[in-house]
Amino acid sequence: MVSSSFGTLFRVSTFGESHGVGVGVTVDGCPPRLALDMDAVQADLDRRRPGQSRLVTQRAEGDVVEVLSGLYEGRTTGTPIAMLVRNADQNSGAYDHLKDVYRPSHADFTYDAKYGFRDHRGGGRSSARETIGRVAAGAIARQLLAASSGVEVLGWVSQVHDIDATVDPTTVTLDDVEADPTRCPDPDAAAAMTAAIEQARRDGDSLGGVVTVVARNVPAGLGEPVFDKLDADLAKAMMSLPASKGFEVGSGFAGTRMTGLAHNDPFVPGPDGPMTATNRSGGVQGGISNGADIVCRVAFKPTGTIASEQRTVTTDGVATTLAARGRHDPCVLPRAVPLVEAMMLLTLADHLLRQRAIDLLP
Amino acid sequence: MVSSSFGTLFRVSTFGESHGVGVGVTVDGCPPRLALDMDAVQADLDRRRPGQSRLVTQRAEGDVVEVLSGLYEGRTTGTPIAMLVRNADQNSGAYDHLKDVYRPSHADFTYDAKYGFRDHRGGGRSSARETIGRVAAGAIARQLLAASSGVEVLGWVSQVHDIDATVDPTTVTLDDVEADPTRCPDPDAAAAMTAAIEQARRDGDSLGGVVTVVARNVPAGLGEPVFDKLDADLAKAMMSLPASKGFEVGSGFAGTRMTGLAHNDPFVPGPDGPMTATNRSGGVQGGISNGADIVCRVAFKPTGTIASEQRTVTTDGVATTLAARGRHDPCVLPRAVPLVEAMMLLTLADHLLRQRAIDLLP
Amino acid sequence: MVSSSFGTLFRVSTFGESHGVGVGVTVDGCPPRLALDMDAVQADLDRRRPGQSRLVTQRAEGDVVEVLSGLYEGRTTGTPIAMLVRNADQNSGAYDHLKDVYRPSHADFTYDAKYGFRDHRGGGRSSARETIGRVAAGAIARQLLAASSGVEVLGWVSQVHDIDATVDPTTVTLDDVEADPTRCPDPDAAAAMTAAIEQARRDGDSLGGVVTVVARNVPAGLGEPVFDKLDADLAKAMMSLPASKGFEVGSGFAGTRMTGLAHNDPFVPGPDGPMTATNRSGGVQGGISNGADIVCRVAFKPTGTIASEQRTVTTDGVATTLAARGRHDPCVLPRAVPLVEAMMLLTLADHLLRQRAIDLLP
Amino acid sequence: MVSSSFGTLFRVSTFGESHGVGVGVTVDGCPPRLALDMDAVQADLDRRRPGQSRLVTQRAEGDVVEVLSGLYEGRTTGTPIAMLVRNADQNSGAYDHLKDVYRPSHADFTYDAKYGFRDHRGGGRSSARETIGRVAAGAIARQLLAASSGVEVLGWVSQVHDIDATVDPTTVTLDDVEADPTRCPDPDAAAAMTAAIEQARRDGDSLGGVVTVVARNVPAGLGEPVFDKLDADLAKAMMSLPASKGFEVGSGFAGTRMTGLAHNDPFVPGPDGPMTATNRSGGVQGGISNGADIVCRVAFKPTGTIASEQRTVTTDGVATTLAARGRHDPCVLPRAVPLVEAMMLLTLADHLLRQRAIDLLP
């Protein structure tokens, strides 16, 4: 069943496996005449790439994107934009020991249950390399949103394990985020996170955490009532990322411990019409953007792949143990930031086009 | 833009407003030959209905469902099942004072921003009455899942404001849930919740909380890799419910504070093949069901409508104040339980059919 | 599998059977603020209704449409518009003799093959009564197209059996078409058609024919390249009508007997830019409207239901014979005209909204 | 707006332009575990390729397909199969004279009207090279249909200009079709067609014609009632091919000149249940396959590109003339055969999976 597409009007479809020819994406529905800066697309891909610092896996990859279609003289033509990143690191033999065993808390067993068959090399389709296509497509959405509406999207690491950062979503900048390899813009928290991640690596263990993302300058009116609410689509977008286990918008779970009187966002007169004095709604009311910053939080579990020995079973159902070999991220949070941004960008671009189709009559 | 449909193969579309002729739903894609128990459908609707106890709003409604199509001699024909519930309580004049003012943390302002126009009576399309169609469709999905796979879905109130219930998701029963009007199966917590809700009513205030839902006997293999992960679709489903602000599957946000070694679910040999010794994954790995119980939590903010006076603005952008009139739920959690169940049921039915289409070849 | 929806942005879903409670439709995606003339909707339904003249079946039906949702103070709200027409003529017993036999060239056998089960009364879901929903939705599309773009759509009977009408698609009017019960605007042909249809009735036989439809003032640029070409979507739309067996746009099959030099439409300077001197393209080039009239032809086979005795088999596979009882249309062509118009209108409305979403950037 | 995808469960998306990097396709939804013969895929592509004989354009292209994803050890994994064919012949300068002029009966003007912008080189996205992806995907569908249901699909040229072939759809074979470069299995007609095509080339003119296609062993029950009728989806599929102007199933337009008594297909007892004694329905009744051969005819207009001088206008709207340069097919019919087969295959594969999802309950 069709599984690899996201969005209805700005429609993104990824393809490819960890150890096949490559991974890629098609973007169908990008409006024509957008002057596309491919260097900026590559820059977003570089933020996702492993090997950026000692904190993340050292696998060396160029991950250089090739545009196969959809551009003419640097501008989008309105037809599908296909992009391909070839796989470079192809030591498939390194995965032979995983052929007949299910890694705990990975997709090995469930792929077998679903398909009766799987590519065990590097997770195959469930590999995080699939997200390369999302980031490339998100980078196009970023340019479309900026050109048409001035929208900007920024994410950061707000929690690693038990270390919580203090960050003001309304003022934090990309420079703040990129100042540290953790992508945590709170320097004290960043230092503590770094120490914790290093320790986890030494322990053969791994850590999880939370990415927060904000979208600014989103026009009011995006999102549909009922099922395709903007925050419902954002929830799906974020929960489709590998290792994500939770999603919040605005006050989220913490807001359930407030009373209505404390939680409601009063409307006040603003320079361009009504605005909210507070933003516990997270920029979305009744599933539709209200013009305030959209603020979401995404929970990522600790990485499943760890060097410590774990109990598991073989594909024949016999008990065994397994310890990961080679280098692995003890914490995916820093690299998850561009993924979360990408999913926010793709969701907003889609709803921007959807709203455009509504505004037909005077 | 199309906004009122959910699912791809088991496709549910709702229609109707709070103060129009009625609300309804079509279910397109329900397999033929299902002997449908319409009394059971009505029973699920009755669980959603206001006026069940002193805890919830006293508006008297019959909410009797009429089947317009898709059944022949008590069985589904494979063609669209349309169901209609007519609106009975039509005192539209009661909403005149809301015509020119935006209720805080409601969809009034965003509907105007989106459509340039809205039906102010009872929230119009954003009214919780829209969920009647979801519950009716979910009740059909419940029967389809039971008949084909033995799946059962059960939800309960696990938190109201700062009161947390202690409930074992693996053993709790429908009788446990329905034993108290709060739909909290922990009697001590239920008593405390009742007191808190009564107090909120007296205070002209409102409370939020969390609904937990479990799906049992779900076959391994449901859900798609990449975007249409089972938990991603569940996240969208739940976040499309009115007033929901957060979603978790399995360990959720709490799991981000564990290490990988503590968090991973070891596989162990089971009677029917590999199974997990623990269930921090919440029954979903890599976006695909693994045969364990699927466990989700949904956060609902405190109700926006409160009797206390709040700051807001008129539709002309002038500052004013507003206090809700009449009777209102100080806490929607008990009535949210059948809604959460419905969205779980609809998501599972859809993915069951999707998996069916995959299993073509030997 | 989902089967009863048409369109992507102007999305129409029908429901209902010949002998259930009623038939209806939801329109999801109609832009807000359209002042809807429901009398005009009813008028289109009346054109579809049986019993308009001696030429068509005399079954008496009111077919009065009830709007269930989506309108507020006479204008569309942007949310789903649901409409219901209740079934009045419910003499199901009249169909008892069809319960165990397959009518030749009907859907009886194929429904059983598909669903293992069917409602034999009046064709059930395959009844032409399903098209009531299409016509009601098409009437809304007609008003949307007129209000936003000045588009007008007109169909007529251009052939019955071996009688071909002579009609100029560029000048024919609705009054011309409605001047005769045949809906053939060529008076001589209309008279011959009437005689032929009367003779077929006396013979216990039936006749087929062709409906031609034109859309005027369609802006250039509607339709998508590749799969969702405007003429491809029109072909699907028309071939989804009961009894249709063929579709042509512009020169159609006849054009295959011309040479390229004779067939090509030369561009010439026009008052608003390039226009074609001829219109063998039928208003569509490369799947996209070019501003010229869109002209299509739809073939309808002779009605399957005839009073003469025919060979067939029982549901148990035993040879038998069957002759239709009661009154039946010997020729559906006059009533097919509003159906063809409706499908043209729905297709154009959908592509108008799709093009709107493309035109985002300056 | 999304434009380049076909099918709902067996979903095919093409990308690429005539003079970009290449053209390609993704197939999302192909069931897992299909042992894929890539030589057979290449063989179907070779049938589509120009330069096969003196009758068709001599442009030399390898058109070798590269699989980018979705296969593991020769079998489909259930995840997207991406395929790429790089463009070899890149003499873009040959198109400079077309930059500022609209070719008659091509998509040049309509692309500008739609996108405000176009790639004029070789037609860009409207180039027939886009169909490479369809044929590659169709070749996979062919193997899926054969493996699961024994379905076979065969097309041939049944008419060129005024030359009509005599072919029995029930017995004609692939060898018959491939015996002559015209792909017309009637030798006398093939010889006349060859002479006519050669003459058209000498005249700087072009010819159109008709391709007939048959699908055998299609199980009864494929196709949905109402909008997604099997023949409606086939009509869309065929009308989405470049240069197609008409579609018929079964008796088509000719059937409109028969009476019902002569046209109806009597049911007779067959070895596996009811079957029709004749096949004027073309294997589809009520939009659903009845087990008989599915027979369709597709009209292709004479090629728009001709060496003779034609009137047209510049992009600035000034009258001019244009004559095609270089080599061009005077008749696309022989090469259209694999395209028509591909669209039949894609439609059937999609409906096979859709029907699979319906057959859930006993």
C-alpha cells in the first residue's frame, strides 16, 4: 500500500534504502517560477549529515544532492522536482550478523511481520537515511514559504535525557542554535548535554530528548477544520520521524494541569487585528493558525542501537543476545533538528497551497 | 479545500453543524457482508452524549442515528454507509451575544480568518457535535475489527487536572471504565476527579486531563513505513479531536528521560513467535504494529468555555469582556473517551484494509 | 475500497440506493461565501427527473433536495455541503422476480462477483438514481464557475440510434435544447428521434445515442500535464456515467482519419492573445485548456432493460429467459444531458481550484 | 498542483523532462516478494524506443533503465521502486528556434498559460519521453498481474488514417503484433499502413489512427461502482497519453447505432459460472469486470509536428509561420502500442489490489 508520500498539494515522496543505489525524493506541486537556491538545499542537507562533530556518528558521507528534473534555468517549472543522493558507504558485509536476528526496538521484526521479507542492511527502508529526501524537500518548502509569506522555521534541542534547556522561542536565532554541536541554544544546558552524551557513549548506552520548533510569520487561516487540522497534520508529520514517541503543540501535556481561566489566551487589539496576549494555544486554535508563533515539541526516545549486550531472539524465534558493532550515535537529537524543521516546513507549505485554493471568491 | 475525511481505504467523512439540520457521516470502503448491530452503534453514541451525569453538560439530546444507505437486510453492501443524526436543540438565539465577539481559545477568530465568514451558533462546524459522526463510524469499525481480527479498543480517563489515576492497561475492562461517570477506572482517583470537577463548576472554571487508550489483539504488521506509520496516523487522528494538545505512544515524553539500555524492549520467544518482554514501544516499532498492546495517551486542554469573565475583542477588534452563559462542561474528559476510542478504531480499520492489499502474493 | 468520490479539491461523494431511505451527496471543498441559489439546484434536478414527457419513464418522483449542512444565511461556509433526496416510490416487491436472475448487460452479475451479495431492488447502488447527487453537486459547481469565471456548460442530444443532428456547438443555447423533450436542438432530427423512440417502445426494444457538451469561457491553463489532464479527467467523468461506452474530445475518432496538416489548429493573433483559428483540439492541448470552447461527445449504449424476452441465467447458473416488466425508458439520452453537464461542471470546478493553488508566486 | 501520479494502491509517479538529466518513475504499493525480471522491463522499454524501424523517428537512444530502490536480491521489498533513464541526446540548441513561437496543436501555449513559464526544449515535461516511466512501471504491473492472476494484456494498431485492419481480439498474439514494424497484425493492412506512412513522410505530413488493446483472464469483480468504474479509470488512463483524442470500451460509439435487443450480451451457463455469449460490453458491466476479455480502443490524432509550413504566432502574439526541422515520426501509432498496454496494466494492477482490500470477510 502506498506509504511514502506526504502532503496533498505540496506532495513529497521519498524512495531509497540505506544500502541500495541511493535515496531520493520527488516534490510534486511546487508552484512554478520559484528561483531555487540549490546551495541552500545542500546546506540543509549538510546540517542533517552525520560526522559533523564528535557528538554524532562519524560515518563519512558526502550526501551531495543531484537534481534530476523540475528546474529550468534555476527556476521551478511547476512539474515534479526529483532529487537523488547516491549512497557512498556500501559495506553491506558489516550487517551480515544482523541478517538472522531482530534488533530490539528497531523495525526488523515488524518489517518481517509486514512484508515476509526485508533488507537487513542498515535498516533498509527504515534507515534514517530515508530522511535525506525529507530535508531536501523541506529546504524547497523553506524557500517557497519565505518567498510567498515570509514564514521562517527554526528548531533546537530543548532537552537531552534529564537536562532541560531554557530557551525563549520568540527570540532564539539560527546562530544561537548552530553555535554548539548539540544544537541547544542554552550554553549551560549544551555543556551538560555534551557531557551526558559522551558518558553514554562510554557506557555503551544512548540518550533521548526533545526538539522544540517554532514557525514565525505564519498567516492566520492555515489548517482545515475537522480532520486535517494544522496541528493534527503537524502531529502526523513529526510522529512519522524515526524514533519519535510524542508530540505537543502549545501548552501540550503541561497545559492539562492548568485551569481554563489560567490557560485561555485572551484576545487583545493588535496592530493588524486581534491577537492573543499569551500563546498557550501554540499558534493554532480549532486546528487553524491564528497568526501567533506555532510552537511544537517532539519527543525522541533514546537510540535503539547500543553497544551494550541486550536480550533478543533470532528470526527463528530462538533467544540470543546482541551488541551493536561499529560507531553509532549515542544521541540523535542534534541531527533530529533539521528533520523536525523539514516536517514543519512541508506541512506549512502544503496548507499554504490548500488555503490558496479556498480563497477564490471575493 | 477538502477537510472532512479521514482514512484511505476505510474512509470516513463527516458533515454538519451544531445548529443546522443535523450532523452525519459517510463510511466508504467498509467491506461487504458485515452483519451490523445498529444497537451497538447507538450504544457508542449514547456514551458520547451529553447529559449522562451531573458531571457533564445537561443539554438534552436524543442523538438517534438514522442509516440512510449502505445496508441491506442488516448487512453492509460494500457501498457507502451514510448516517444522520438530526439536531433537536435549536435555540439559536442563545448565541446572539457571540455573533460579534471572539471567544478566547475557540475557533471563532480562526474561522473568520480562514473563511471570511462563519456560523457563530454553537461553534458551527467546530462544535463538538461534529464528533457524533466519528463515533458512529468508529462503532462500525469496532464491529469490523472484532469480526475479522478480534481487535478490541478501550479508553479511560487517566488524569484530570493534577489527579493521576493508577490503571493497568493490560487488564482494565469496559466495566471498570463505565463503573464511574468520570470514566476513570481507579475509584480513588475517580472520587477526587469528581470533587475537582464540581469545584471547577462552582468556580466558573474548567479542567483538562488525559485519556489513555489501549488496543488489544492487533495483528503484527499494521502500519506503513515512512509517512503513514501507524503511530503517526494515530497522532493525527487524536490531534484532530477538539481540545487535544498532545499525543504519546508507549513511553512517550517520559521515555526521553530513560537511557537506551533501560528503554529498549527485549525480544523473547513467545507462543506465536517473537514478542517483547516489555512494552515501552507501545505496540509500534518503526511505525508498524508488533503484536503487543497499542497504548496511547491524549492530552486535552481545559475547556475554553467558562462562566468567569475573560478579556477578548470584538470582531471589529475592540477590547471587551465575555463570560459564558448557560450550562457547559467544566471538564470534557469523560465524554472524550468514546472519541479517542473512535479515532483508534478508525485508524486500525484503515490500516487493516491497507495491509490486506499488500498480502497478495504467496 | 473507496468508490464514491470524485475530484480532489472540489470533492463530491454520493451515497444511497434506489430502494433505501434516499440518495444524496456531500460537496467538500466548495469555497466559502458563494451565495447559493437552491432553486437553480432544484431546477437542474428537475431536468434529470423521470416523467417529464411521454418519451421517458413515467415513474412519479418529487426528488426534492434537502440541504443538511454547509450553508449559513444562504451562503456556503466552506465546510461540507450535504444534500439528501428521499426515495418516494418504494414498491420493492416489484423486483422480487429479479432476485435470483441476472439481467443481461446490467450490473447484477458483476456486483455479485465483487461483493458476494447485492441489493437486487431497482439496481441498488447501480441505479441511475445515484446520479441525483451528481446533478445536485454539479448545480453548485455551475454557480461557482459562473460567479468566479463566467464559465457556462451546455449539453444536448446529438444522435439517437442512426439519426444524427446538425448543431453548431458555438451558438446553440439552452432554450434551443429545452425546446423539445428529446433535448435535441435540431428540430428535424428531434422529430425523427421522437418517432424512433416511440417505435422502440412499441417494439419492446431500446435505443442508444450520443450527447455532445460544450464548455464556454473556460480560462486557458486548466488541467494538469501527465495523468490529470483535463480531457483525461473529463473522460473518466463521462465514462463513470451509467451506460456510457465511449468518449471523444475535439476531433475524436474522426480526427484519426485526417492528416496532421489538415488537423492542426493554427494559432492566430486574438484580442486577448493567441487563439486557434479552428478547434479540432476541442479546447484542450497537452491536457490543458487553451481558452477555446471545450467540446466532448459521450456515447450511451441502448438501455439494457427491454420488454422483449432475452436469454440469461439464474444466480445458480441455470439458463432461463427474462422480459422486463413495468415502464422503462426506451432511450435515456434526453435525461443523460444533465448528467453529462454535471460531470463537465464538476471536472471544471475541480481544476479551477487546482489551478488556483498553482498561481501562488508573482 | 500534484499532477504526475496515477493509481491509488499501485501508485505510479513519473518525473523528468525531455532535455533534463533524465526521466523516471516511482512505483509505490507494489506488493513484496515479487521476483522481478528486469530484462523483461527493459524489453518493454525497447518496444517503446524510437529508432526501431524506418517507420519511426531515428533518434538514437539507449534508454537503459537503472533501478534506484525497492529491490533486494531480485525481489520487490514492498517499498517504493524508483527507476531512472538518463537522457542521452542533449542537443538543446536544436530547439532554439522554438523558444519564442507556439507550435500548433502542441502544449507550448497551454504550458505558458498555466505556468507563466516553460522549458521549450523538446517539449519539456510534455515530451513523449515522459512515457518511459509509464512503460517501465507497466512492465512491473505486467509481472504482478501474471504472477497473481494470469492476466495478459496485448495491444496492436488497428487503424492508420483510413486503413482499417481486421483482427480477432480473442486470438491475436504478441508474435502476430511484433511480426511487422507497424504493430498491425493484419498483414495486408500493415503493408498499406507502411505505404501510407512513407507517403506522409515524403509529404511533410503526418497520420493518426487507433490502437486496440485486450486484457485476458481478468477476474470478475474488478472495478468500483460509481466513479472509479474500471472503464472510467481506463478512459482516464488512455486519455492521459499524449495525442489521444478518444476512448471506447466494447461496442463504443458503434454500439449507439444498435438496438438494445441486438446489443445486450445474453448470459449463458459457463464452466466456471455465468458468462456472456457475446462481448459488446467489452468485459465491463456496471463498471466492474465480468470475466470476459476487456477490449478498448484509443484514438490518436495525427502527430502535430510536421515538416510542412504552418501558420502560428510568436509568444508575443505576432503571426508567423513554422516548419518542423529534423526527423519526426510521421505516425506514432506503432510506438503507442506499448503505451496503451502500460496504461491498461497499471489500471488493472491498481484495481486488483483494491479488490483485495474488499475481500476481507468470509
